[in-house]
Amino acid sequence: MTFPLQDIEDQEIYLIMASATEIRKKNLELIRVLLEKGNDVLVITANQPYDVLKKDYQMNDIPMEKVYIVDTVTKYAMGHDHEPVENCRFVSTPSDMTAIGIAVTESLKELKGRKVSLIFDSINAMLIYISSRNITRFVHFVTSKLRLMGFSGIFLAVEKGIDPDVLVQLTTLVDNIIDFDKENPEKK
Amino acid sequence: MNNLTGAGKMADKNAAEEKIRNLEVMVASLNELLTVQEKVVGGQFEQIRQDEDALRESRERYRSLVETISDWVWEVDENGIYTYSNPRVFDQIGYTPDEVLGKTPFDFMLPEEVTRVGEIFGRIIDSRKPFSSLENGARHRDGHTVVLETSGVPLFDQDGQFVGYRGIDRDITERKKAEDALRESNDRFIAFIKEAAMRLKNPMEVIEENISMIIGEIEKGRFEGPEILLQLKIQLKNMEQIRQNIIELNKAIVDRSGDFSEASRQFLIE
């Protein structure tokens, strides 16, 4: 039995693990579910650039005015600024934790007072650029912000791609772990 | 009548002379016997003297060994109180032999060690058995910590009564520091290997999946030139970073191993 994404609860924080193939699908499914629940969605992406996400979302009838993006890869890959986009902040490199933190903080501030869910895509993509220690610190930073503001959050990770000791640390920062490769989800 | 008196006197004289001769024989025999006894006793005294000399030499040799050995040699009584210490105690914990006599090992032990070692030593004393390589921390007179390795054998008197222990303490502080450093180095290396696996193995899978997705989108006609270009640049950056991660891992391995030729080293880390 696969965990139904509709059962995702408000103000809870999840670690969702899926195969590399499934992560992209899960991103789309999650956004649809969260929007249906009346949430605005903030996507932090270290995987897909803004332009591709926008195209994906539009092709799947996801209203862009309800989606906000922190893009950590476009500027780094292109070597120059993307043209300004209203609902997207571009960070110069996925390894700049400070800049990403500032972008997340400012985005969440703008969304204060609304019902917000954050999606982080993905821990494994970020691990290319930063150490597991810094990833854990970053996840702790973001989850603290979310809890303060009463927002929900979903961290996507590719299964079997995280060292067990690191996974244990991450699980202490979230409320639920959902592994789409297992039959029964692990509810803490 | 005069003839009788003269004969009597002659008989007496002869008897006396006979007695004297007999006494002379007896004395000669006794002298001979004494001479033999003298020789025997003299021989025994000589043997005793030789044995004493040998014993003195043996004690001297033992004393010299104990006093000059690099380990701290000690004896404690049945209550664990020091009754003997060689001078090496000063080299190890900064106290003279006189200063440790009358005290117990626990008077010089780190406070946090007293309970642990006390329990172990209590069991040893109860068992009356030899023990070896008991590690314990002591406080040097100047305050720094010394790690000692203690070994001992039980002592019994001629009635078989337990009277204490004799043993040695060896300063293994430097050896422990080296072992701890090696263990920490191993732990760091293992942590680095695990980190490297996380930042190499699975990211390749992510890149593989992304490129597969790009190919799929191109085949479906969904991606246009700028999008394809952007995606390929992102994956290229990802691969550059992974290559850098591999170089860092190689550096860690090369630095730790030290068995690589200069040419191999350059190949691995550049």
C-alpha cells in the first residue's frame, strides 16, 4: 500500500524517499495535492531549474501564481543572472548556504499569514555540493523556520542515497518518514 | 721389709707409667679425632661461606636489576599498602620511594579511576592470583595524567599465608596517545569514506536520471533549445563537482596511505 499523499497533514514535516525516477513525479504530485488543500507552495530546487519547473507545472495545470521558487542551479549553470521573475529568487550557487537561507527566509516572510507548504528538491542533489553535516544544519534551519511560522514541509530524498547515520539525524528533524519503496510507511 | 717397700714402689711406678702411656695413647687418639673433626667442620664452614657468598652475589644482582630496571617495581602488603618501591617511581609519578611507602596505589590514582580500578583490584586480591596489563590513570606530582600498565604476582609467607603482591608499573602514556591518535585517524577516515560515497554514488544516479529525462523530453518534442542547453549545463556542473569530490577523496586516501609514487600521487589528486 502506497502512502496516499492526500494524507499529508498541515503543519507537519515529512521526509519522503523515492527512487531517482520517481522524485520528479513526486514533486508534481505533491504540489497538486498541496494546492488542492489550499496551500501556497514554496519550492527550493537544487535539481530542476525554474524554466523547466515552470513548463512542467503549466503542462500539468498547476497555477504558477500559487507557486514560489528558490532556484539554486540556474545562475550557477548559466554563469549569469536569469531575467527577474516575480515568484522566483535565484541563488548564485547551490553550495552557498547563507544565500539560500536568506532567500528562504525572505520568501517565507512574504508568505506570512497564508497557509504554506515547502518542498525541498532534493537532499541528494544538494549533497553534490555540500557536506552531509551542512545538509543536516540546513534542514534544521528550514524546519525551525517552518515550525515557528506554522507551515508544513516536505524534504525529498533519493532512497539508498543517504548514509544510515545521516538518515538517523535527518529523521530527528522531521515528524514523518515516507519511503515509497516500502509497503508500509513509517509514521513516527 | 726394705725389699718389699722397694718392690712396691717399683710396681706403683710401673702402674703409673702404664697409666701415663695409656693416657698418652688416648690423648693421641683424641688429637687425631679432633684433627679429623677440624677438617670436617672447616670444610662445612667453607661450604657455608661459599653459599653465603653466592647468596650475597645473587641478592646484589637482584637488587641491581630491580633498582635499574626501567619499570617501577613495588610490593604491597595484604591491605594494598606499599612496603617497597624502587627508585623508578620518581620517573613515573614524581614521588620518591619514601613518599609512597605507607600509601596505597589509590592515593596516586585519578579520582575518576578509583572506583573502577578499586573494583577490579578488589577481585584480584580476593582471588590471590597473578594479574597483568591492568591499565589505570595516575596523577603525576606535577598534576599531569600518567597512564600506567600494572602487573603483579601474589606473595605468600612460609606458612602459605597471603601477605601481599609484588609487581611492576609501566608508563604507557605515550603509547596510549599514539593509539588514540590512530583510532581517531581511522574514525575520521571512515567518516570521510562514508561521506564520499554519499556525495559520489547517488549523485551519479541523480545525473543519470536527469539526462534520461532530458532525452525523453527532447524525443517528445517538449524541450526547446534554451531548455536543453540549460539542463545540459546544469548536469555538466554537477559532473564537475563530482569530479572535484573524487579528487578530494583521492587526496584523503593518498595522504593517509603514503604508499604512492609521486607520479601516482599526481595522477590521483590532479
